[in-house]
Amino acid sequence: MSVKIQLRRGLESSLPTLAEGEAGFTTDSNKLFIGTQSSGNIEIGISNILTDEIYQASHGFDDDFIYHNGTSWVKAIADVDSHTATHFAIAIDADNFQLVTMGEIDCTGMTDAASNALSAGQYYFLSQTVAGKITSTKPSIGLVQSVLKANGANDASILISEPASPTDTVDGGSF
């Protein structure tokens, strides 16, 4: 026997104050909220940005995908597994940056490796030729690493996946 559990759902603008422990799903923005007694509704999931502030003299990162090489943070490139992206860097100043592991970011003015503006709804992959940058074309050979989805003109979700060969498949299983 299977049981179907359905959450309270509707438009984000119509989201009521949820009871403590009650879940609500917004059908227009695909966000999940949980009601709390003291803080009201709290958004759960990918839109909660996870960051650390890092100091590295003259880091040179501004909207770059990066990884730590054992000594310092460097721009990632999809040429071998060990050079692929583990984080996204947002410059604060010349010596400090935010290290984003997942979540929604402001991508106003961000471009891909070919200097094209990001397109809403498009998934982007770590470039195999330009360190730190992305491409909208999924590689057909070499490593494939999905790292970002543009949600709109000025916002995107960091979605760093494990690098894979283009011929690899992942079976999510069945319910």
C-alpha cells in the first residue's frame, strides 16, 4: 500500500503564517517553508546561501568557480577531476571574497566564458578552456560539471555537481 503525502501549497505571495512544524510549498517560485513558533516561516533548501568569508592576498576572483589546491584557492577548470569546481567566489575587495557552496546569488552583469549574458532557465557547466568560467554548452567529450542555473536576469542558483564523463549516467531509482 502506498501513501501520498501532500504539502500545503500555493503562490508565494499568498503564503500564510504556517503552524510550528507545518510545511508549505510555493508553486510559483518552487520554495519550501517550515513554520516555527518564534521566527515565523523559514525557507528551507537550496535558496539558503551557504558562505564563508576568505582572506587571500590579491585573490583575483570575481564571479569565478574555484577549488583549493592544497596551498591556496585557484580558478577551476574542467580539464581533470582534481581541477574542477568546489565553490563559487564573490569578491568583497582585493584580498577578501565570499566562498559560496550552494544557494541563490545575485548574478547581475555575470557572463559566461564567451562574455555572453546568462539566460534564464539555462544550466551552465564549468568551462574546459577558460579557468573559473562557465559555458552554456554541455561538453560532449571530457569532463562535465554542472555548476549553475540562471533563474532570471539577475539571480542564479549555485548547483555544483560532481564531475562526470559525458557518457556516465546516474540512476535516481524509483519511488
